[in-house]
Amino acid sequence: MLNLTFLAATTSAIPHTVSWSPLVGIVMIICNIGAIALGKYVLPNPGVGAALPMPEMFGGMGWPALLATTSLGHIIGIGVILGLANTGLL
């Protein structure tokens, strides 16, 4: 009974989120590209660590810098997608 009550309380508190669409994917890609561009100029040594197969495509970044910037890009992307969905623009 307690589990059922908890489940009912949490499902009513979860806001409606937007379903995946190509527009959501485009927003996430833009956020990741922005984070990669930001990381290229903010990170002190972006080329340190294992090299990427095509480093010139990412401005000479290594794997650690790419993983860090795309992680940040996904966090920013989640916020942007939820914000645009809340305002009704997405």
C-alpha cells in the first residue's frame, strides 16, 4: 500500500516532457557544438591525452577534452530542451 501511494505521489509530480523529434536532436547537436567550441578556448591543454582519429575535426582536442565538452553539452542541452518545452517553443 505504501509503495502504491508513493508511486501515485511521484507520478503526479513529474512534469510532462517533450517526446524525441528531429528538432530535439538538432537542439542537442547545437548545444554540443557550442560546448566543444567553448571548451576549445577555455581548457588550458585540450590536446593532452589520447588523440582522436581525426583531431583536426575537433580543433586538435584529445579524448578527455572531447568527453568533458560533450558531457557539458548534454547537460546544457537537457536544460535548453526542457526550457523550450516549458515555454511551448519545442
